[in-house]
Amino acid sequence: MALSQAAAVLERALGHDDNATTAQDLSNPKIQEFGDPSVPMKALAWMGKNTVQVIDTYKPKVVEDQDVVLKVTGSTVCGSDLHLLHGTVVELQKGDILGHEFCGVVENMGEGVKGLNKGDRVVASFQIACGDCFFCKQKLSSQCERTNSNTLEKGMYGGRTAGMLGYSHFTGGFAGGQAEYVRVPYGSVNLLKLPDSVPDEKGLYLSDVLCTSYNCVVDTGVSEGDIVAIWGAGPIGQMCAEFAFLQGAKRVIIIDSNWRLDYVKEKYPKVETIDYSKLGKGESVVTKLKEMTDGRGPDDALECVAGEYAKGWAHYFEMQLGMETDTSEIVNEMIASVRNFGRVGITGVYVGFTNHFNIGSLMERGIRLIGNGQAPVHLYWDKLLKWIEEGKINPLNMVTHRVRIEDLDKVYYKFEKKEDGMQKVFVQTKFSAPPCEGSPELTVY
């Protein structure tokens, strides 16, 4: 079977091919064919631009011999989920089940699955890797050649990424894990066992945020004695600060404009901050960073925000008119801020094209611009799991809320508006274990 055909089979098996109907249409024969009508479940679905909803649907079935069906014991909301909420990631369909970060217990699996048993506690990689292609053999799982047949992505980017769970048809159309059950293709490859010493509230974040943050830091080249500037004080920015210090950075400066700066400062007192909304007349992020670094600029700039948030009117209207998909403002700030021959790493989600990019500064000053890509989870998760076990990192530092899956649509809107001091959440289901020590108390919305 051709690689594109194999990926297409996986898409169809989820009922999420180009002709699929919405997930809440339980009378749809396709939903019944690939779901188990005897087992209803709740899931969070995209219902249109700026609208998500907790729906009733069916538990997915094992379709391919390497499938694993999990009882989901924990999921979360990621900053990149907001790009889906806003409809800025292309090829979303009404009823698509969201969620790319989750952990669970093996409930059922195909005959070809190896190394797993029913009842095993596991965390899932947000990307779907086949385990056998050119990139997978190097553990560069985010670039798997076999699990995403989307032709638009190939046309836009010149190549495809791996399929991703709960992240639109642009990345394969796979149903996500903000649900009570989820089907994970190539389960032997894309699930990591969690030891008893690591509770779900810590292991869950190996799905994405921990690996993404670590990849941003090491791929950009942060090293001993560096001064690192980070745009964005959300969970990714926070973990980038922690990993930068672990890599030997001398100073870390985070730029943002809200209470998250105080939150990060509380967790990591060594972090310095810039609130760009409070800069004085004639000041800018660039001038402030130069001032804080003896006029030279930081060695490394890490982008942990994304390209959909325009700061000025020009980019706002160009994005509204479809003249660009992403704003270059933050990237330009980073390029202008770093020292000559400095490094700029892009981890925040950018989906298409941008205008007014400062290519002159990039070329003339020898700036290294690095697209960190979708982080290759498989390359890092064993190491990071060990660090969790050893207490070298504590993912609970970024977790502010424990919530119910029944309230997940409300949580999306709270998270979007940065309300209730919400940083990272742990979403429990009826299958979740009791909260571990240090987990926030349950908040019911």
C-alpha cells in the first residue's frame, strides 16, 4: 500500500476523511462503523470559529492491528488549542474532536501491538509516528512520512509533517484525546509507559509541552553562560525558562504583558521580566533588552507566543483581509533584539505566510533563524521522564487548575481570556485516579 493510501486509511478509520459528517451525528453509519454504539462517551468538539462544545458520541473501536484504545485519565488545554478555537489552523470540520495532550489506561488493542498490556498506564505522543520511516528511525517523530496524507500541507510547505491527534485535517484529521476514550494509531510506537512513581498529573505533559519546551531550548542552541530572552510567559515560556537554566544559561528574561509574568517570577525568582505594556515613551522591547544587556542584546531569543496575535493595526487588517496568515512583529523584535550572530528559535505556532519580515537585519547581522518545528516527542520523552522521576523537573509547577471534562468548553473560554489565573490545567475524567500530592483542588465551572 502506498504511504498516502496508508495514511488515508487511518483518516477514514476515524470517520474524519473529507466526506465525514460531524462527530455528534450518532446516526451517521460511519460513526457507528468506527465507534461502539454500546459505549457512549463525552468529548470536546470544535463547532465553528470561536465555538467548542462538550458532546456525546461513541467510544472508538480498534480498526487497524496496531491501534490502541485508551480510557483517558487526563488531558489538558494547550495554547495551540486556541489557534484551533479561533479557526486559524486550516481544514477544521464541525464536530472534530480536539485534544493532542493526554494520558490513559490501555483498554483494548489490535493484534499487532507489542510491548503493551491491557491496564498499562501510558502517555501518548501528540504526533503519530509509524516508527519505521526515514525520520522515525532517527526519533524525529514529528516528521513521520507515513501518517499524514494531506495534500494542502504538502503544497504550502513543500513537505508534510506527521499526523497529529486532535489537530485538524491539515495534520491528518485524527480524533483527539479531550474525550473519555481515544484511539491511538501505531500504539506500540506512540505510547510511553508511566511508572508508578510518576502520577498522571506529571506524566501527562510528556505528550507535548515538556518536549516542545525542551526542544525549543536545545534546538535553538542555548548553552552555558547565555543570556536568553523568551517571548511569552505561558506554560511553554515557563518551561523554556526552567530548561534554559538547566542548560547553563546565566540569565533568562521573559517578555509578556499580564499576570503570568508574576506567576513565573514566583516559581522562578531568578527570571527577569519585561511588561511591554508598561514601557515608557520612546521605549520598546528591543531598546529595553539592549539596555538590560549592555547594549549588545541576548544570545538567544525564544518565541513561545505564535503568529496570530497582531500588535499593530497594519498587521491586524492584513490578517483580517487574508493578506497574511501570521504577523511578523514578534519575530522582527527578536531579530532586532539579539546580539550579532545571535540565535532566534520559533516554537509558537505559525501556519502560513507573513509580511514585512526584517530579512535585512537577519542577513546583515548574521542572525540564525531556527524553525524549531513540531517538537519530535520521541527524541526526548525518555530523558524527560527520567528527570521527572529524579525530581529534576516538576511539571506541577505550571499547573494551576484541575477541572472536569464536562466543563471543558467553559475552560477553553477561561483559558483564552486568561481568567482565574489559569496557566496549565489537568482535565479529569471518570477514569482518573484520585489527585496526587501537589495537584490543585478540583474547580467546577
